[in-house]
Amino acid sequence: MTDTFPTPALFDSSNFLKHTSSHPGVYRMLDEDGEVLYVGKAKNLKKRLTSYFRGSGLDNKTIALVSKIADIEITITGSEIEALLLEQNLIKEKRPPYNILLRDDKSYPYIYLSSEDSYPRLDFHRGSKKKKGRYFGPFPSAGAVRESLALLQKIFHVRQCQDSYFKNRTRPCLQYQIKRCSGPCINLTSPESYADDVRHSVMFLEGKNDQIRDELTAKMDSLSSELKFEEASVIRDQIKDLRIIQESQFVSGEKGDVDVIAMAQESGVVCIHVIFVRAGRVLGNKNFYPRFVLEKEPAEIMQAFIAQYYLRERQGQSIPREILCNHLPRESVELAEALSYLAEKTISIKHKVRGHRSQWLNLASINASHGLLSKLNSKRSMQERMSALQTALSLDSPPLRLECFDISHSSGEATVASCVVFDQNGPLKSDYRRFNIENITPGDDYAAMEQALKRRYIRLKKGEARLPDILVIDGGLGQLGQAEKVLESLDVQGVQLLAIAKGISRKAGQETLILGGSHKEIVLPPESAALHLLQHIRDESHRFAITAHRQRRGKKRTTSFLDEIPGIGPSKRRDLIHYFGGQQEIKRASVQQLQKVNGISKSLARDIYDYIHAS
């Protein structure tokens, strides 16, 4: 059942909501041209759609979406599962700009078994499944298929040649000579023996390796008792190869099919890493970089990814029984029910796991972080972002060098300023600098920024390094003004100043840019590549500043006042602490008590006492 509401000149949300159903269903938000902006599903359509038109509490992204709505279409469904399936079909068909979009990949590769032939063959397959036979997969990559085919060929000797080649053989090919095929083309093996090899190959692909080993062991024992030692030795070699493969590729004690999904997010970029485990064997892994505008929380992104990946890209029978995630997806229970309905088996989505599953999840998280870092720092990506920043700031040419400053301290203690540098290849860590800030009022960030900038740009004026094209300040108008005064006092010219100020909600994607000189404010859309670049350098300067601050604070807190007294080395300091039990007791000691410590003379005891009480 589909309802389309008339399109007024300005969308009348109050009138629309009065007539909206409270049933589960799918809604499509349309612009003035009738193009789909966003597709969503809801357990209660009225409640969900009402949330878009409330007077407050919306973020900038949602406000931008709502401002473009000219019409909303709804489709009522019989259940939440039907709504979820319909939502994914519409996203695939319409590809609306405000939905998370998973890039369409080539169809997944499979292993094909021509089970209708007298001597079936195994082959690599990608595309529609029109040929008669069995399909095993999907596999994460072509490499994973070829690796599995090579293992099968080595152990079970099932042919992998094309039918045209097979039917025209008069003598065995090289594969037979190197013991990778049993030679069915010229009847060097019986149909019964070949059928056993095919059956064992199928069992291997289904993960029934223990059963294969038991069968082969029993057959080897039978052949040995019949004194058929040559044939038994062939079976022995098969068992040996199978054991080696299991030891090298299987995780001991773990069975079943599992997909392990981890997400890493930073500076407007998301990397989702998937590890594919079948019958306890890790088949491979893959990175995905979905594009998103509205969704921003990890749970929302994970929910959208899982729904699109399994409900659109893959057939139900290929969904594993268990999906592990480092962020539990939003509406995980409903999502698992939809996947179970499609796959006709129980699918579970888990977040907290132990043992080997925890190790898999940790490995996926590490790979997701690495994939994200590679994406952020890729040369092509950086060049695109630099060009986008040129356009956003109306510069004559793309910037070649950016510097960003940040201040870090704990209630004024151990204040440190960081300076990070980006060029067209990404972070230039050899040019990073940190400044220990001294002789300022604790907690005065303006004074700290002034000191760091003066120390940095006095050196640059001396020619110690090149000036940046853009100087980014993590802060608002006050910090920008401080930077302008410093550059003016040092007569530094040709550097574009830019402040990046957090929005009211202090969430990524809602920053305001302030240009130096004109103090013009620029608000870039959350999906802007230029904004992602500025977020990246801001986050990197923040990370570097915090790291430097913690190191300085830790060093300060582990430093003893005894280190500052002439004549006290590591051994005497250790003896004093051991004798008195701590620094506070040393401070309370008299000269006579200090003299009792081994190695402390009367004059040194007097020096220690005078230093303590003078301080």
C-alpha cells in the first residue's frame, strides 16, 4: 500500500503528519524535482517522521535534508522485516544522496562444481549462476578462490580443465604428471574412485574436514590390511596434506561460519573491514569505504552497512550464522531477524565475545584502523582534498603545505603546544614540532599560542624551514586574533590564516571556518573533502599535543627534588629514599638524621637541609 501526498509550494509537515499512519513501513523523501533524497524505514511511521520536523535538537545535516523536502512518499508494510527488505531494495535502486551508500562491487566469486558431468570439474566462477551444478561461496576475493582450488587439486586430484580440453585428450596432461589430477580424461581412474574424490572435495568446501580425515584413515587401514601398500601410501599422503592445511589455516577449537566486521572512523572517512571465516578457516578479508552524509554514529553506520551488504549484495544462503561487530549496530535484534528470515536459518549479531572470536574481532579492528589511515594519507586522496580546499577558500592555486597548532594542558599544568605539518602526500612527521610553554599564567591558552607561534615563526624567518601556505588554528576568533598579531609583529607575509571552530554541539562535521584578515565565516557541508582535510590535520595536532603533554607531565611527576641538589647522584638518592622511606620524610629530617645515611657527609647533609628549607 503506497500513499503519495500532494506537493505544496512549501512542504506542509503538520498537515502531512496528521494523516500519516502509525504502521511499520518505508518512507521516501523527495526534492522539488521528484528525486529521492533519503529512504528510511520505521516501526512507527508517524513517530519517526515527526522527529524530523521538531522545533529543536536536529543537527545541521538533518536540517539541510529537511530544508530540501518537497514531498514524502510512504509504503506501509506488514512487518518490520518487510520494511527493512524494501528499504534496502529502494536504496539500491534509487541511490539517494543522504543514505549511506555502499559502493557496488563486482559480483562475488564462487567455486563451481559441474555435478551433472560423469567426471565433474571444479572451476572459478563469477556472475549469474545459470549453469547446472553446485556453487560454493561467495569468497571475499578471486585470490581466496584460487587458493582453495589449488588446495583441492593438491589433495583430491579433481580435474579443473575446461570440457573442450578434457574431451580431446589422448594422453594425460601435465597436471597428471605432477600429481594434481587423477587422469579421468583417458580413464586412468575409475568412476567410483573419482566420485569419492569429488565427494571429499565437497565435504572440504563444507568444512567437514574431520569426517574426511576419519574416512581416509579407515580406507588407508583397509588397503594396508589387503596388502595394497602403494594405494595406501597415496591415501596417507592425502591425510598428511589435509592435516598440514588444517594446522596452517584453521583456528584450533573453533568451528562454524563467521563474518567479523570492524569499523574505524575519523575526519569524515569510514573504513569497514570484514574478515570471512568459514568452517573455522579464515578465507580472506576486505575493506569497504561507504559514503555517508546523515548517519554519523558508529551504531548507525554499522546498521546501514550490514543491512546493505547482506540484504542487497549477497544471497540468503551465503549469510553466516554468526556476525561479530566491534560496534553493535542500531536495532540489532530487528536486523538479525530480517537476516534470519532471508537466510531461512538463525542469524546472530554479537558484540561482546571471548577467546578466538575476540582475537578475530581485535584483528579486524586493527585492520580497519590501518585501512582508514591508508585512505586518509593516500596521495590521491590528499591531492583531491587540497584541490577541494583551494576551491572552498577561493585560493589561486592548491595549497602545498599546511601547519596546524594546538594547546594541551591539565588545569594549566605542563602546557605543551603542538605543530603538525601536512603536504600533498599527507602528514609530514619529520617536520612536526612541540613547544614546552613556560612563564605564563597557568591555563592561559592565548599566551601559550602566542609563545608557540613566536618561537616557530622566528625560526622560519631565519630560514630554518619553509613557510606554510595555510596556517590552521584550532580555536575560534580569539585564537585567530592572537595568531594575526604574532605574524604581523614578525612581518610574516604570504600565509593564509584559518581558524577551525567547533560548533555548538562540538560534533565533527559542524565546524565553522574563520578566514584570517576578513574574519569571514565559512560553513562547509559535512561531506566536503576540504572539511575532511581540515578535520584530519586538526585531529592530528590534537593527538600530537596530548601525547607531548602526557610525556611532559609524566616526566615532571617522576622527577625528585633531590635531582636538583649538587652532589646527589642516583645512588645517594636511592640510599636516602631507602633510609627514610620517602621524600616527605627526607624533608622532615634534621642535619644529624641526614648524616646517618651511608655516603652523606656533614657538609652534604647541611646542603640538603638548606636546599629543602630554602625552597
